[in-house]
Amino acid sequence: MGINIIDFIIVSENKTRSFLSDSQASEINYISDGNQISLFSLLKTDQPNYSPNIIKKDRKNNISHSDIKSGFFQLQNRRFLGNKYKLVGFIEDIVNEKCTGFESFCDIFAGTGVVGDRFNKKNVKVISNDILTSNYFPLKTFLGTTEVNSEEIAKKIALLNDLNTNYDNYFSENFGNTFFTLENAKKIGAIREKIEEIAKDENEKIILITSLIYAADKVANTVGHYDAYRKDLDTIQPLRLLIPDLKAEDNLKNEIYQMDANQLIKKISCDVLYLDPPYNSRQYADAYHLLENLANWKKPPVFGKAKKMDRAQLKSNYCLKSAANSFADLIRNANCKHILVSYNNTGESKDGRSNARISDSQIINTLKNRGDVDIFERDYRAFTAGKSETDGHTERVFYCKVTS
């Protein structure tokens, strides 16, 4: 993927950045170096009101095309709102500088799992968690698989790709000619049914479903989420499942969970706790309802133009007005040595759903109850599709060395 040059700033706890003002967040996605990534971009931000204490430059080599084997896919090859794949080098720099000698790393709001995957090594236990089944299955596949018969998986994926699908099913009736071409929707539904038949155990079933989730997302007629579909059905390439590129030998110590983060934090301990919670009222269960439906395959009734099923049990408290209280509860119960928090404060927006639920001051004051706080910032120019100005936008990570 070439060389990325990263500038980042360490800011002392008494020199925090000002709130963003007069800004409007929008959901976008772009393709960079073969990986399509969805991010929240800012239209306008104030300049920081502090002078940096330390400025560093770092060069990071990310995965190049030559590292990806033909016919295989990797954990990061998926579109997802707030995906941190382009920022994992920045996060890794902070961890390496502040958390030397760590043996366990917890990514408790994992999403696609790219941050935990960055630290996944034989000598490090990665604890990865996400409440959505459509995220939990990929986490189990890439970070939780400890034994795999690669030849058997390849044979079954070939069988699924060759499946003849000339009949309607639950998936095509609800999502054909909208989120997918009718042909792809028929095949997705038929493959999902076939997986239930051919998987020899739960682990193999999860791996095959993960392959289907990634393949379906690649041909979806969307901009990277499923709140809506494109008016013009222009994503017409045929569905094709690939084989997950697994490194089972690195996963022996790992723990993968599908729990509410505030409940899980009471049951685990780790050296480094990394938090990347939802930061506004946009619920991920709303954005990824279709993939969640596909993963669980309970065939619930769907409603509305976007064909969403009931998602009440999947709503996150971090998208509500009580988010700051949930954050304080989690930090209070954390049994760890270091805490890192990624949080993108979008300020005030005309669309209230985009406004950050937790302020910078609330984050800092909560973390200061556990120890000393630093703020790391990295200049970041988000893709704008020509509709917004993002000069001055920075990615922030709040760091706390736990002392109490």
C-alpha cells in the first residue's frame, strides 16, 4: 500500500482543543489503495487553541497488494463507518510509546476489528468484542480461529460459488432489485441456506458466513451502509465468495466476545484497553441491519423502504444522551494499566444526529479520575467528494496511564 507519513501531536492534559463549531458531519466512503473505507467527515472546524508539546513524524508500511493472495480476503477488506484501518499506524505509535511491555490488548468496541488485528501476535492476547453478530462472526473468524482445515474451507466456498440459484427466497424477496441485483440477492439467500446444511460445526459455519458477509458487502448497491440504497442499481458485478486469509497460530491466546461493553468490562482484565465507541446518535444496528439479518438468519419481518427488522435489543447507550454516564461507568470498572480512547467530536451540526454525545471535557475529566491524561492528535484530511471543506480536521486519541 506504499508509505504513509503520519504527523501527530502530544498535548498535555491542561491544553485541550476547543470544541468544533459551525460544522456538519456527513457519512462518506472512498476507495484508497484498493480498500474502500467509510468515515464521518467534517465540513468545517475551528483551529486548535494550543501549541503542541511534541511533534513527531512516523512512516508506516501498511499491507500492500502483494501481501493479499489471489482468491483470499483479509479482515480489513470491508466497508464500515468509522473504520480505523487508515489510522492503525497512528494508534500503534501511541501504544508503542506509552504502553511498553504490554501482553494483552482489549478492543472492546471492535467493529471490523482492525485495531485489535494490528496487535495480534503470538505473544499478545487480543480481547475483541462487538455486540453485532455481523461483526462478531468476522472477529471470531480472523482473531478467534485456532484450528482450520484450509482445504475443506476452500472446497466448500467453491461449492457455494457454483450453487445454481433460479428461485426466490427470503433474501431476494426482501432485498432484490434494491440493495442487490435480483440475481445476487437470490444467490445470497441460497448460499446462506446451504451454509446451514454443509457446515460441519459452529466454527466452520462462522467462517463461511463471514465469507458471505464480505462478498455481499462488495456487491451491495449502497454507499457503504444500509440505511438506504442507491436509486440507480449500478452495482451489478456477480457475487463471489473468497477464502479468509487466516493466521490461526497467532490466535491461541485470544478471547472474542459478543457482549455489552459495560458488562464485559466487569469480567475481564488487560494491559491496554482501547475504546472506539459510537460518537453520535447514528446507531450501527440501523446502518448494518441487513448484514445483521443475514448473519443471524432468523428471517424476521422487515418494514420501511430500507427493509429493516426490529433492532431494539441492539441499540447502543453510547448513541443516547446518557452516553457520558455509560462512558464513566465503563472507565470506573476498567481493570487495566493503560486506556486509549478514539473519539471524533463533530461539534454542532444542523443534523442533530451527527453531534457528539460526549464532550472533550467529559472524556478528560472521566479519565483523570483514573490517572494522568495526554491527548494525541494527527492531522487528517478526509475525503469529501467535493462537497465539504475539512482543513484543520484532526483525529484524536485520549491516553490515560492508570494509577488509581
